[in-house]
Amino acid sequence: MSSSSRVEKLSFARKMVSQLETSLIDGAGVVTVSADGVSTTFSRDQALKELEWWRKQVIRYSRRRSRVRGVNLSNADS
């Protein structure tokens, strides 16, 4: 993945986290989120699941190195 693509995806993921958090704080039962001109309505339970998923995406796109590249197999049994 190119650096600019990663930055765009990270920016969008952070935007979604922010909007979901704000909507969950403001709303009691139904959460409506608008992104890129598309409006989506979630139940509170589904919104919490979406929030968790987007938080994981922020972590994923914030990494500088791949998780696989960080595994040291030099002392693994053959």
C-alpha cells in the first residue's frame, strides 16, 4: 500500500471514529453518520460494533511497519 493511500485511509478512519463517538454521545438509540455524502443509520449496538471496527482500522493504518515484518523467526525450531 502506498504512503498516500495509507494516509487517506487513516484520515477517513479517524473521521469515522470521531463521528461515531459524537453520535453515540448525542443520541440515545439510533445513530446517524454521514461520510462522503452517504448517510447511514445504525442501532446503538451496531454503532458500537462499527466504532470498534473503525478504531482497529486507525491502529492498522497508523502502523509504520507490517506486523509480519516484526516477527523474529531466527531462533524458531526447525
